[in-house]
Amino acid sequence: MKIHTLCACNRGSTCWDVGCRDEFAIRGPLREDFFAGAMKAAGIPFNYLKTNRGAKTPDYLIPTDEGDLIIEIGGKGKGHRQFKGISASKKMLFTPSANLEGMSRPLESLGFL
């Protein structure tokens, strides 16, 4: 199988090693897939919010009776800038860490829903 994106080995489209693919490039999509799978398994409806590629917008919206909950999924360096200009009163940031400060929660905790 030929990989047509840049690999960790920097051989790019000439790399035939499937295992060479840059693991950091797939972490974000895996986190978001984990979130979506956990929500679906728990029967919690959600909406995907992304617009244009590269736009700084939150990832998901969960409608609730008390108002909309805005969700951002990210890495350990993810901040609150995706929430800039968002008027929803409830916002949460899920990252792969044990951070419980403010609106941050461990991504792994979604597996317990």
C-alpha cells in the first residue's frame, strides 16, 4: 500500500511502509472518533460543528433542556481559543490528561458514560 502523505521518515509519497505514517497526524481524529463513539454508545445526541478546514471553532454541540453544551476535543496543549465568540453558557474541553480545572475534563472519562 502506498501512502501519499508525508510520513515520519520524510520520504513522502515514495514511502511504502504503512507503519511509517506519522502517529501524531492521526491522534486528533482518533480522539474525536472516541468522543463520537462514546456519545453514540450512551445514546446522547450530538452535532458536529466544524466549518472550514483550519477554522478555530469548537468540535461538537450537545443540545440539552438547560441549554446547549459546546464540546472541544484536543491534545494536552489545547486551550480555550476555540470558544472565542461562542455564546453558549456551558462549555467543556476534553483532553487526554487528568486536568479537572475549570471546563477541562479527561477525555478518557467519556468511556464511563
